[in-house]
Amino acid sequence: MPATTEERVIALLAGMTLAEKVGQLTQVNASEGYPPEYLGERLRSGHIGSVINQVDVDVVNELQRIAVEESHRGIPLLVGRDVIHGFRTIMPIPLGQAATWNPDLVQAGTRHAALEAAKAGVNWTFAPMVDISRDPRWGRIAESFGECVLLTSRMAVAMVRGFQGDDLSETGSIAACAKHFAAYGAVESGRDYATTNVPETKLRNVYLPPFKAAVDAGVATLMPSFSDLNGVPATGNEFLLTQVLRDEWSFDGFVVSDWDSIRQLQIHGLTENDRESAFEAATAGVDMEMAGDAYSDHLAGLVEEGRISIDAIDTAVANVLRAKFRLGLFEQSITNPAELPPFASEQALATARELALQSVVLLKNDPGTLPLCVDSLNSVAVIGPLADAPYEQLGTWIFDGDESLSVTPLSAIQSLVGDRADIRYVRAMENSRSKATEAFDEAIAIANDADVAILFLGEESILSGEAHSRADISLPGDQAELVRRIRETGTPVIAVILAGRPLTLTNVVDNLDAILFAWHPGAMGGPAIADLLFGVESPSGKLPATFPRMVGQIPIYYSQKNSGKPPSPDNVVRIDDIDTYAPQTSLGMSAFHLDTCFTPLFPFGFGLSYAWFEYSNIRTSAREIELGDSVTISADVTNRGDIAADEIVQLYCRDLVASITRPVKQLKGFRRVHLQPGQTATVEFDLHTDDLAFYGRDMRLTTEPGEFHVWIGGNSAMELRAEFRIIDSD
Ligand code: BGC
């Protein structure tokens, strides 16, 4: 009988020296500038287990050959690379992918990313990022799936499946990495790498579930976050990396540090030197060090001193070797690019286009604005810094993306309708941050002469992503002024906004007749946007994150708690309504800001369509269910528009009374349905009482009996509601 993976791991480990073991726990930067001879020498002596950032397949193959043929143990390498939303063919940023609410499509897009990365010799990526993100100031919200536990968890699973396929050892499958464990998205004031303080109930109910979903889906690796969680940086956090991950979740993959984050434990102020940092990280549960030398310099010494046991090292090495066996690297470590589809295949580009199409959210559409009817237009003014910016539409983290594949909105509009309407283009601003208004006159002139002005606004890719947080998330530069000036022409104004985060649009929304929010839509963003503008397709994206009215509202998210004094329209006061002399007692007495509304500008789950959908007849299959049973919740959805379109039907739930306070709404299900004009669908969701479980005061996952409210609708603010009760007759 052939040996099992575990037997092979044990057999291999048995012959390894301590130095070779530490080698397996060491990842080195192999990007350009790192001479292959240097790597070669360390590879031959078994001092490297993984390389990062080398994507020349010939170089990768040579490194693998040296590791396998010229080192003592012949252990192949893990070859890591960030493949965040596509490799060569760039798909929408993950936040945009989340806006599709279409996990199957996200999985398909990720599969193309895996196939392309594998063709370059990559067998491991650092994605998906599954950090719940409720702060749009944080630049890394672009890499996330937004604010919602369920939506993020579903997207996490979709991406893990896309990267890893049914079988990790299949050609084209690469190991995934769920990151950044955990609560990185909660960094104070959205400043990247800053502190996080998250109570354990919130950690377990909000931040950990997407990681658990990824682990249950078989994710091969995990990465702790750079940030400090409740006083213990995640890289040295035994509670996260051992208690939760190994003891509670039985994770049997491996943990890789973030870039040099082990040595940063000293900068955090947790340790005095690199040796202590290596000790803290290794004892907390970090198996492999990414791009640092704390492990290679100190682990062996710590073992020799007796501070770290050889068993602990063996466990970490076994975790790494297990992944290598599962990837089939011992059978096949050399990549034959010819076995994989070409880069930017027709299917990859088609999937990128479909993802872009489904990710765009229609935020506003005054009657008669969109879709544009080309037959009734003579001329169209295309204006703005992002109309024809092939690189910028790709978004953050696109190391290997091919900008030349980008089809910009301007060129897509020209190809779609250029033979039937006069398309005039003025960039108006050098870039989104520009404060120079000289070119506005030219833009105003073409808007004056046109039947419609389409403004391509937003942020370039450099304004979001790692270490690119903003304190003011309105349209940068003089874009609001550009909108105002174009508005004055009297020509209808449509904004297509490309950005890496939700923006505060309060100062432009009234000056726009329609707004399409396109995120950074990737290479095929242009054709997708053109199809939506001219009605070839109807928008169907829904917001994966709340759009605040102003920065001071942050954090604002749909699943907030009720508080003891919830705001409502009749118990809030506006600053402008306060009398000269105002005794304290006259002021509202509820949880609101005096200087803005207590609601967001656009709620989570929101997105319009060229059709419109009526929801009715919500019902539950039972008024009362026993703990351990399921209830079916259904509603009728009718397309009252005059075109066929997709709608994303959403189910929300509230646990009214519990031993710890529960959110006012939680997404519990969603489904994309396609309806013809006049067609009605009955959409059903089965909810098991386990789906309503949460971690309470005792930190155990429990469903508490009691009264529940459920809503079905097209966004998180809708009001069609039913009720049921969970009882426990035992
Ligand atoms: C990021 C990770 C990324 C790593 C490797 C770090 O700076 O935080 O998300 O995977 O770099 O590029």
C-alpha cells in the first residue's frame, strides 16, 4: 500500500538535520536583484523552503531543479506570489468582486488567476484577504470583500476553491492563504498597520468567521496580520494561532508570517531583539517566516538552548511538508507552461468582463437618464481623468497584470456607439488629485454641445491598497468643482466612478443625474461600463460596504447594535435647527450626529437596476420551530420594469433578545435571480437554527431560543418583514 501523506512527512522529517528543518521554515525574496548563485548555494544546503516574488518560469524551474536534484533531501520549493485579483488578466478588485454577490463567478475568475499564476511556476498565493472591513479610510478595503460576515465568508470560500481546485495536486491548482489573521480591518482610524482592539465576542462573531469558512473549505495556509490585537501583535499571538486555529479549528495547513513581521515584534515593543521575536512567533504558532531572517538566524540556537523543543520545530516543518505533498510537488515540481492555457485566454477575458459587469453598482438614476439610447443622441461628451487610464482601472496589487490588455471606457464607448454618435473626449484633469482647473473650459465646451456628459471620476489605483489609507474619502482634487461646472451647462451629467473604496459622495450627488460606481473594474472594465451605459446590460451589483455621508460617521455599517436610544426621524436634531439658547434636554436624546443624518448615503446591499423589483408576501413556513430545526422564509419578487434583469435578493435576520446584544440586522442568505418583465419569482431561503448561533458571554457557539425578525428585499434598509420563534422544549 502506498504511504499516506502523513507517513511520508514523518519519514522525511526523520532524516533531516536541524538546519534543514529551519530551512523549511524560511522563505526568501527571490525577486530580481537576488543573484541566483546566492539562492543556489542556500538551496543546495537545504536552507530555503520557499521563495517569493520570482515569476520567470525558467528561473523558477531552475530553482526547483537545484532544490530537488542538488540538495540533500531533495525537497521542492513553495513559490509564492500575491495573486490578488488576477495574474496577467486583471479582474475587478476583490471589493468589486464582492459587489457581484456571485460566488460562482468569483470562483471562476479566481480559477483563471490560478491557471495563469501556475503557468509562471507559482504554486502558492497570498489570497484571499478575508478581513472584515468597516472603515473605508483603510486602503486595504480594496482587497477585502467588505463589511459583512456572510458575504465575506462566501467569497472567501469561492476564492479558496478557485485557487485550489478540487485537488491541490492538479496542474493549475495553487495553494491559497487566508489573510490577515485577524481583525486587521479594525485598525484604528483606518490607518494601515495601526492598533486594533476587539473584544473577544466581536472577534468571534465578526472577524473570525470568514477565516473559519476558509479553513473549512480546506485553505492550505494562513497569514497573521501586521497589527497588534488587544496588545499582542498577531504574529506573536498564541490565542489566535494556536488556541483558535489549531486547538479549536484543527487547522492542519501552515502559517506564514507577513513580510518581515516577525522582526517587527521588536518594533511593536513586544520583544527586545530578533532572537526573542523568533521565540515569540514560533511559540505562538508561526510556522514559516516570510522575507526575514529571524528564524534562519535564531531558531536553531533557541532549540539548542532548550527554549524551543525539537518537537515544536518538527510540528512546524510537518505542517509545511504536508502542504508540499498535497500540492504534488514531490511528484512534479517543474512547470511545463505549455500544459497550461495561454495567458489572457478568451475565457479569462470573458470572465473578467462578466465580473466587471456584475460588479458595477447603479447608485442613482434620475428618471430618463440611464440607459442611454444611442438613437436619440447626436453627441456624447466623455470627460475626466479615469475615462482613458488603462493602468488605473486595474486597481491595487497587480504585480503581474498586463496593462496592455486594458480596454478603457473611452475606447469601449467608441467601439460600441462611435459609428452612431459623435464621441468627444476631454481629460479635464491630469489625474484625480489635480487642482488645476485650466482645462475645465474645454470640458465645459464639449459638454455644452453634447446631449449627455459622462464623467469618469474617482481615485487612481495608488490611492488605495496597502499603506494607502485616506482621512478624507471624498473625490480628491477638484473633481467636485468639475462636476459643478459641468452641471451648470444644463446637459445631463452621468458619473462613472472608479475607486478602491466607498467614497463620500455627498458633495456631488445632487449635481449628478446618474451614478455608476465601478470600483477598479480590471482589464475589461471599459466594455462592461459601456454595455451598462448604453443598456446592452442592466446593472446588478450591490454594495458590499456602506457608503457614509461623511467621514465622521465611520464606522457605519448595517449590522450595528441598536443601543438603548436608537435614532429615528422624530428623535434627532439638526445643528441648524438649534435655537440660540438651547438647554441640553431639548436635544433629541438618541444615538445621532447633530451635523449629519444618522443613516448612510447608500446602505449595504444597495444597488439599482434598469428594471425595478417589487417585493411582497414574505412568509415563514412556521411561526415556531424547535432548536435544531429549519424554517423556510420566502417572498415574491416581481420585475415591474420593462426589461429583463438580475436582482440580488437578500435575507436579513435579527435575534431580538439574547444574552449579549445582537446586531439590528445580519445577512443570512442571498440569491441572484433573473426576471423577465412582469415575471414573479418566489425566492425561498432555508434557515437552520445553527445559522443563528453566536458566541455569547461564555464564548461558546450557541443558538438562543426566542423571537426573530426576518426581512427579504433588495438591500439592508428594506422593510418587508416576518417573524418566527425558536423554542426549546427539551
Ligand atoms: C502584505 C501581504 C502580502 C505580503 C507579500 C505584505 O506587505 O501585508 O498581504 O501578501 O506583503 O507581498
